[in-house]
Amino acid sequence: MFITLEGPEGSGKTSQIPALNAFICARGYDVLVTREPGGTDVGDQIREVLMNLKNISIVPRTEILLFQAARAQHVEEVIRPALAAGKIVICDRFGDSTLAYQGYGHQTDLETLKYLVNYATGGLRPDLTLLLDIPVKDGLKRKVDNASEWNRLDAYAEAFHRRVRQGYLTLAEADPERWAVIDATQSKEQVQKSMQQAVLDGLP
């Protein structure tokens, strides 16, 4: 089973993964946790380029292609082998991030992006996507208050982040069988319970 976590900045998805991993492992499943961009040596190098605040000259087309390069390496080197070995894979962001951030955020043609994501992943799609949803102002405030890493994408204008959030909600509405939308303004414990229930509903 391939589970992805998505959400606007400050939604708390990354901090929720350890507890979710422990919950699934406790039920006897072998779990691999990974993230994008990154997950491989090549992907981590690309991540550094993408997230570095010094690289403000990166244009959307470059950003899109760098994400897909990291993703292609990640899928072939990490995700597909783990799935083939019978593991449950939990991935912090995947192809839907491209549609939300570069598609809705940068207002790039979605059909072009879908083609590129499909090419980079070899057609791999998640079985379940957990969307941790939070209003933009709340999410960005969380990142500042928690002294989280502030990267190049965080620094985009608030209007960009509003488009990203709406993009996620649009994607989830279009494919409700795959997506579970979770209110990330709840307590950390309640968010985790909601995530666990969504996973339980989807586990084989």
C-alpha cells in the first residue's frame, strides 16, 4: 500500500508521520517512511537546490523539472522496490504536490504537469492520500512560531499559498475515494486519530 501525505505549509504532516508509522507497525506491517523532494542521495542534492533561499532566480519551469527529476530517482530507487517487497510506503509529499504548488500555485497548465508527473513516476499513483488542511495564515504562522525551516517555497506570496490550498481541496474533491481530508487545526492528538482511522479504512 502506498500512502502519501499532502498539505499546505504548516499543516503539521511531517511531525505526524512518526506516530502514524508506529501505529501501522504495531499492526504487524512492514513500513518504509520517505519524503519528497529527497529520499535518495540524488534527490537530497536536488532538494538543497530547490529549497535554498539563495536560489530565488529559479523560474517555475526549472522548479517543475527539478521536482520531477528527484521524483523519478525516488520512485525507481526507493518506492517501487519497497512496494514490490510488500512494504507499506508512507511518503511525505508526492505528485499531487506538483499539481497543487506548480499547477495551482504557479498557475501552470495542469494537463502538462499531469503528463510530466506520470512520466517521472512511471504511472505510480498512491492508494491513499491524507490531506492535512489548514488556512494559509494559520499554517504560515505555525512555521514561524515553531521556528521551522523557512525555505524558498515558504517565501512565496500569500496569494500563491492560497491558490495551493484551494488546489489541494479541488484535487481531493475530484477523487474522494483516494483522498481523506483532515482538519489540521484540531489538536495534534485528534489529527493523528483522524489519520489513523483513514489508514485503517484503507489497509488490506
